[in-house]
Amino acid sequence: MGLIAGTGALRVFGAPMHMAMQHAAKGSGLCKHAVADQATVPRLLDPTRLTPFVDPLPRPQVLRPKAGETLHIAMRESEQRLHRELAPTRLWTYGNSMPGPTIEARSGEAVQVEWSNQLPHKHFLPIDHHVCGAEPDQPEVRGVVHVHGARVPPADDGYPTDWFVPGQSRKQAYPNRQDAATLWYHDHTMGIERLNLYAGLFGMYLLRDEHELSLGLPDGDFELPLVLTDRLLTEHGQLHYPTSGVSDAPWVPEVFGNAMLVNGALMPRLDVQAQRYRFRVLNAANGRFFRLSLRGLRPFVQIGSDQGLLAAPVQQTSLVLAPGERADLIVDFAAMGGSAIELMNDSLPLMQFKVASGKVADASRVPSTLREVPRVAEAHATTTRVLTIDEYADCVSTPMLMLLDGKHWHEPVSEKPKLGSTEIWSLVNLTEDTHPIHLHLVRFQILDRQPFDVDEYLESKTLRYTGPAQPPPAHEAGWKDTAQVYPGMVTRYIITFEGYTGRYVWHCHLLEHASNEMMRPFEVVA
């Protein structure tokens, strides 16, 4: 079985094909807009005409709150030059940059953030008022912040309908009662999350603990975030968000950009010493999967994933990150002094590392054991849920509808795990896309992935496996909060619902999917 990840949503070939076009969405009214208007597409930038590796890699501001301190972070319109040869780009950002400031917190020390909405009252990207949560009677500009991967009470999680408008603010508390991890924050507003993130509303949230700090990993100037995104840019350097061509229904199912950005810069350069560096890598794209490598397939080491350190380092030559996923990587430049090497996405360079000449004393290390990550036994699960990933269409001229377990957002909550209980969620992917499925509040482990006969399931709801179960590879064997659910396969998560009771959400992290009802509530009950 092979993987394709170069241009956008990850697809798997060699798996059974779905029959979603025969999977009619009865009564959905999907064919209201059968005739598309002629869309005006501006002239787009050709990034290959820009001089590569001339701009230094931006380093977002770091905020380290003290005990009892409240951080004040504003959402506002700003401008940022994405490359020195481009005009400043209009953005919406946390603070004054894309990505926003990195919040650095300590495990066990609570942080409070007051998020204020200082955005304009009119959106500059195309809203589809047929999308759930973005109806014409809703304010055009709204925001709510979710710290992705954080274990927080429901009132502080950034529930999609808990938005606030320009001129308002919201205090949210983050207890940080969890292990060190690479988290991130972003807008989570129902119906327009895809637009708000595309406009620039995201940033990193790094959580540290004493164990991680004791390992001797590269730190200080030798630890940096690498936030990966893509955008469609016009030849004048402005954001272009594509539309369907239907004037009153502009939603499109996927968005892939012509410009790849690292920390908000196009083909930047990082000057490094000939020693180890630690990179906190985040895929913050709307829909693009990044297949990362160092040019020439030089090896690097992965030490962590979404929810913190792996049990042991894993040597890699390439790594696929889906939207929402994170990777904690170590690159040792010791043998590369005086050279330059590119970080690649498939065959395209994302950025360059320019390595200084001469050897340096490197006090950092990468221990052979990073932490204990005991595997959760299937026997601990008291409930197993079989949940489908569905795609529907009832006419050729209308965009698809994608749902989780065949249910719309407003249908009654169907998943009500008990606090402290362990469940297995078997995600049955009936579509042709790989979907990164994220659960709020919890961390989980991937049990396995197993191919099945999609056609037979669609005809009779019979789950007939066509091959053996495949355990997760070593770099996916740690704690996760977002994982790739491949087409034609059942992916099983084992989840313990710890922390708080209340209502949260689970959803696909392809943002155009999530914004069009590929999101469902779940409720943790006592």
C-alpha cells in the first residue's frame, strides 16, 4: 500500500475505493445551487520567481507567564511581509504576527489568558452562509480560541459556538495538569474556523515539565518552533481564498496554497551552529499534508509527537504530518559545518539551514530512553464504538458533504463516555481521503489500522477485514490527540476520558471539512 502526500490531502492507493457518490444524502437539499457563476481568480504568485533563502527565519515572541499573571492577547488585523520581494500581506493575527506569540508554560502551573477581539466588523475572506454556524443572521466576524491538545474544563476549551465579536474579550484558564507537550492555539469558530486560520489566527503553546527539562535536550537558542502552512498568494502578495464559483455558496472542500510558509515566511533561512537543534514542528495548514525530509534524505531523530515525548528516539529520513499534528525533532548539524541543507516538502524546499564552519562544544544530548509510555491494554476498555467517516453527494454540480458517523452537528449527542472510563473508537473510513481526526480534552493511543471491504460495508453494514491489523509505527506509538485515519481502513483509538465532565468536540482537522459539519459533540458524564 502506498501513500501520496505531495499536493494536498493524503490519499492511500491500493485500498478499496468508496462508493460515496451512490451514498445519497436524502433530503439534504445539496442541489440548491446547480449553476456556478464565473469566478474571478486573480493572477497568482509564482513562488519560484522569488529569491530563496534570503530572509531569516522569523522567531515568534515568547510569553512566559508568571504564577497568578494573566496574559492579554488581542486578535487584530495586521500586515506582515512574507518575503522581502513581496508587499506586506494583510492578515488577522494574535498579537502582531503570524504565527502569534509562543506561550511557554510549566506543567502544574495554571495560566490565564484574556483573549480580546479587536478585529474589523467585516470579514475579508468569502463566507458561505449555507455552512452550519455561518448563517446570514450570525455576526460576520467572530472568534473563540482553542488550545489544541490541552486538558481544560469545557468552559475554557473554545467550544465552536462559544464565540465573541469585535469589542468583546474572554478569559480562559489553562490548568496545565498534563505532561510536557507541543500544543498550539487557534481559532475554533463554528462555520468560519477555516477562514480565520487562513487569515493567520494561530500560535504555539509549549508545555514543559521537570522530567523533560532534566534530559539535557537542546534548548535556548538551539530550540525553535517550525510552524508550517500554505497559502494561495496573489502576485501582489495578498491572500487569495478559493471559492466554488457559486456566488452565494462559495465553500470548497479543500484548499491548497502555492506558497509554503515556515513561521510565516516564504523560503526562509536559518543560520545554525554545527551542533544539535531541537525543532517543534506543527502543521497548521488548512488541508495540506507535509512530507518532510532533509535534502538527500539525511537522517534526523524524532523524540516526540502530539502529546509529548516518545518512549525512545526514532531515526527518520522522512515524516508525513497531517494538519493539526506535531512532531518534536532533533537535527544534528555537527557533520555539516560550512554547508547548507534544505528542509523539503516532497521535492520542494521549505527553508534552508546554513551551517557555520568549525566545530562547537555541544553539551546537549538525546537519551536512549525518553520516558515511560506504557501501552494501554485493550482489556481496559469498557466500551467499543464503531464510527464511520462518510462522504455524500446527490448531484454532480454540488460540493460533497462529509459527516462523522452519518450525523449532522445539531443532532443529539451520541457519544457519552464516563469520566475515568477507557473506550475504543473504531473509525471506519468510507471516503477516499485520509482524515486527521482530533478529539478535544483527551490523549489517546493508536491501537492499529486494518483494511476492510468498503463496498460490502456500504451495501450491508458488514465489516469484513481484507488484511491483517497493522500496529502503529514507532513514531506514532506515543500519546496522540490527532491521528491519520486512512481510506479503506479501520483505525482504532484507545482513549481514557480523564480530566473533566462536560461537552467537547471531535472532528476532522481538514478545516474545510470541519467547517462544514465534519464535527460532532461528545459529552463526558459522571
